[in-house]
Amino acid sequence: MRIATGPDAMWETVLSLHHLVSPSTFFGPWQRVTRRALAEARLGQDVHLLTALSPISAYFPDFLTPAGPVSDFGAGVEEVLSTSRSQLREEITLLADGRTDPPAWLDDISAGRSRALRRLGVALRRYHAVALAPYRTTVAAHIDRETTRHTERALGDGTEAVLGRLGPRLRWRPPVLEADYPFPKEIRLDGRGLCLVPSFFINYYPITLADPDLTPVLVYPVTRGPVWVPERCGTTSRRDDPLAELLGATRAALLRLLDEPATTTVLATRAHTSPSSVSRHTGALRRAGLVASDRRGMHVLHVRTSLGTALVHGR
């Protein structure tokens, strides 16, 4: 048995979409703030694409949550975009099954067309930058507390003590771990082991991958209070985002968007700001040693330095 030692970036991203579109007591304040921020950033089409790919009440493709745990969001997105065409075709077919009028872009993703996959990557990055990145400290703190408790329990009382204390919706009845689930499902480990992934944004029920042949994973909710009121609350407060507190919201967003090299124009599109603003902010990041820039003909290509990457990931 393995336990993820930090937030799984892709699971948190996909599961947060479910709370964005459905009523929630605990996530209500976050939902209101995030909806407003997404609207102000004009990311409606991105959200529509992502929620169509990961519906809350039905199957969603396993390729959106690669085997992990995935601690680095940028690496997770690249893994999603490198999914084999056979897996894309199989899982998108399952997703579209029963839909009377599936959107045409589903066929493009199913076929692995590069333009459609680039569009998916842009949508994931934009959504994550607005909806999750400002709250990464809160999410990580909840999961750190969970894994610390399990680690101490495993060292003191053994693995079975951990399995017996995973929460009210999970029950250890040797040799079976039972979970409340919306429909009957059985997964036989057959010696493959199990990866436990504590999640902040998961709903009430634990969840696993749809394909039983993939690496066995069980995603389950961390211990939370009755309601979460983010300190940001739609104002200029940055206490929940130390990177923004240090650099400013725009520079922090640009630094996060540089998981892969990008031109000034591309960054301006992703950040929904002007190229002149991007040039000004990347200049400051460059002088601080966080970004390197190289002119390529008519364009300037920006690359995040190792120092910038370490800062983004809190190292």
C-alpha cells in the first residue's frame, strides 16, 4: 500500500470542476468566488469543455487523472496530452455513449488531433491558474495533516490500522476494504497493491479509476470542517497564495503558466492580458532570475528557470 504524500494535481483539478457546477455547502464560498473569477477572465468556453469531459453524475475518462500520484500540475497536463490514441478513442467513446448530440470536438480529442489536444491543455492550465492555484497552500495543508496521521499510525500500529481509519465511508473487513459507492463495483488487486490518494476537492464518496486493469487507486476525502471560506474571498487578499503575495497576482500567474516555454503573445492569451503587460512583467521576472527570454525572429520565447520552477513548487 502507498499513500500520496501531497495533493494529486490532476485529481484535484477534475474533482473541483464537480463542485463548480453543483450545489455544495462546504465549497459554496469557493464556488461563488471562483465562478466570478472565471467569468471575469472570460474562461466560459474552457469551463464548458472541461465540465463536458468530466461530468459529475456519470463516467469521466481515466486519462484525465494519470497514474501517479501526480504532484506537478504541468507534468500532469503533459501526461494527459500524451495519452495514446487507442486509450483516447476507447474512453471518449464511453463518455459519448448515450449522448444524443455529443459536441464535435469530442471526435477531435478521440482521434488525438493535435489542435484539439492543445486546446484541452490550454483549458486545463487556464482553469487551474484561476480556480486552484491561489488555494494550493490550503489544499496541501489538509492533505499533509491527513498523511501525517496515517504515517504515524502505520509506524505505531501497522498498515491495517491505517485501513481501519480512512473515514466513515470506508470500512476495513480483512481482507476486503469496503467503500460507499454509487453503484456496485469490485476491484481485485491480485498482488498489484493499492495507492491511497487523500483529496480535498472530492465529494462525499471515495472514487477509483473506471478501468480495473489500470493501477489500483482509491481517492477519498480528507477530514474537513462544515464549510470552507477561502481567505481570498474575491478581494485582493493573497494570504492563501504565498507566491502571489511575494510577486503579485499577475507575475505569479505568468510564472505558473510557464510550465512549458511560451511566447509573449501566447502568455498574453493564456493570462487574458495585453502583450505589453506580459513584456513588462516578464522583464521583472527575468531580472529576478526566474525567467529567461530569447528572441526568435519576430517573437520572444520565455522559459522558466530552475529557480522559478523551485519557487512555483514551494522548494
